[in-house]
Amino acid sequence: MYKTNAYAARSATEPLSPFEFERRDLTPHDVRIDILFCGVCHSDLHTARGEWGGTVYPNVPGHEIVGRVVEVGSEVSKFKVGQLAGVGCMVDSCRTCPSCQEGLEQYCEGSGFVGTYNGPDKHTGGVTYGGYSTQIVVDEAFTLHIPENLELAAVAPLLCAGITTYSPLRHWNIQPGQKVGIVGLGGLGHMGVKIAAALGAHVVLFTTSQSKVEDGKRLGAHEVVISKDPEQMAKHVNSFDYILNTVAASHDLDAFVTLLKRDGAMTLVGVPEHPHPSPSIGNLIFKRRSLTGSLIGGIAETQEMLDFCGKHGITSDIEMIRMDEIDTAYDRMVKSDVKYRFVIDMSSIKQ
Ligand code: NAP
Ligand code: ZN
Ligand code: ZN
């Protein structure tokens, strides 16, 4: 067992605080990773603060993990000691159901995927503890290779924000020249803008924050629309092939559905604490529009996304924080004041 220092939420209302626990001894297929950086996803906040229900405390969040392999099990073939490695939102699944067999472990129909945190840990019988910690032991099948040419800290957010936006853009087969909207310029949204632009789409960013207009363009958006301004919105009615909505709060979906062309689709990836008002069904029916959802991405697709980002030089725009700054970071995230992903320097916890 490996003594591990971490930060945990002890309840929905207390700030995160230091926590110590033990990582398991390595099984033959496990790798042990010294965590160097961990991104801060809005899902961490939803979970730590109990916004979705079902949080088991103490809760150690963090599923945008990058670091270096320090030990490998006897049968590990994908990794060597010293290599960079990443861990995203999942650490296991049943591996035998149709979805797992298709490489879509996030939709596992067996026991469901095991989340990197707050998931059922079959090794300990408790819950899994995530990346706000100094090290992690993970099956190599759920461990990713990190492109060597990218800045490591800025790669961490790709493990959730990157794959959660890459996967639906690929599933909906976004092609060069298509008009694609990205709603919300936060962690997910800014990756969505970069990836959609790299796929050759005509990218329109929808933001509620006037202060993010210039950044939106710098990040790759061809147009930026203030979604609170009905006049700006009206100019885009019936014009989008596809919209990816990353907003983390309840809002009016019709404002975006009406911007889709006939047969257009909007995918929701945000999981707000309170439900959205029901969208108008007529808006969907009369133009055969689709309203869909998407969950992170499978392991093979996550590797494909990392390789794609390596090839296109894509990383996250990050603001580095110390572990003990996490609660301030959460408060800023609630106010949409993130440019555009907080990343924890894990050396700050080791000191
Ligand atoms: P984030 O960094 O906080 O970004 C969310 C953005 O939404 C904000 O920056 C803001 O952008 C916009 N926004 C916030 N409140 C709004 C409101 N009331 N009305 C309109 N826009 C608002 O969060 P994130 O880490 O990107 O995560 C986004 C959501 O996706 C969270 O709910 C998270 O749990 C979920 N998530 C889902 C998956 C999945 O697999 N489906 C994976 C990861 C995360 P502007 O300032 O530009 O308006
Ligand atoms: Zn996440
Ligand atoms: Zn399965």
C-alpha cells in the first residue's frame, strides 16, 4: 500500500482540506503514477458540493490527471517506468458488455463505468479517490499516453474537457465548412472552440460574458455572439448544422434550438444542478431537429483525441493554482470567472 496525500471534501458545505489514504498494491496490470498536475472540472465542484446527490464523503475529486509512471505491474505492456501517463474520468468498467466491446466504456451496460472518483472501488470496497492527490494506481487499460510535444500542465484538461467535446464533434461527423456553435466559454467550451476549429468548422461561440469576446476569437471562433442579446441571436436563426452546449447551469434551450437548420442537432454535455425548462417540442418537430446528450468518451477515442491534439498543437489555456487555493477556484468557477481551466500544481501538496 502507498501512503498518499490528498485534498478531500468532508461534506457539501465545508472547504476541501488535507486528507491521507492508501493507494492499493499493484496488481499485474496496474501502473502507479506520480501525479504532477490535475485539472479542475466543474463536475468536481458539482460532486464535492453535493449538487448531484450521491457524493460519498470524504470525496477526493479530480479526473484530469497527468504525471509520470513510477512503477508497473508484472504484466504491464503499454507503459514503462519514467513515461508520461494520463488518467481521465474512468478507471474501470465491465469490459465485456456490447458498449465496452465497442470501446464505449463510458456507456458500460454491465456494472456501469467506474468513475475516477466517487465510483465503486472493487479493490477497496469503498469509493475511488481522484486526482487531487500525489499518486494513483490504475489499470493500464484505463491509462493514456501523453504526446511529448505539448506542455504537460496544459494537457491535463484534455483528459475530461478535451474528450467531452471531441467525442460529440466526431460522433456528429463535423466536416470542414459546417456551421458549428459552441455554447459557454468555460473549460469544456474553450476546448470545443479549439477542436471544432481544428476540424475545419465555421465556429460561432455563444457566451454570456462580454469580457470573453476577444478571447473567443483568439481561441479560434470565427464569430462570437452574446447569447443574452436577442438581436444578435436573431441573426442566426435556422443556420446551424450543429451546436454543442457546455453550459453548467439551467437555461432556456429554445434560444439555441431555433438557431438550428432543418435536421440540425444540439448536444448537451452540461449537467446542471437544476433542470432546464422543457424545450418547445414544436421547435424540434417542425424542422426535424435533434436534441441529444453525450458523456465523456471511450478510452480508445480519448487516446485518439490526445494524438489529434499532439498533431495540431492543441492544449488548454490554464491558470495554475496551489492545492490550498481550490475553494477560491471553485467560487470563481461558479461566477464563470475561469480562463479557461484551473490546473493544480501537485507539487504544492507535497510540500
Ligand atoms: P465551466 O468551466 O464552469 O464552464 C461553464 C460555462 O457555462 C461558463 O464559463 C459560462 O460561460 C457558461 N455559463 C455558466 N452559467 C451560465 C448561465 N447561467 N447561463 C448561461 N451560461 C452559463 O464548466 P465546465 O468544466 O466546462 O463544465 C461544464 C458542464 O459540463 C458542467 O455541468 C460539468 O459538470 C459538465 N460536464 C459534463 C461532462 C459529460 O461527459 N457530459 C463532462 C465534463 C463536464 P460564458 O461565460 O461564456 O457564458
Ligand atoms: Zn470532468
Ligand atoms: Zn461494460
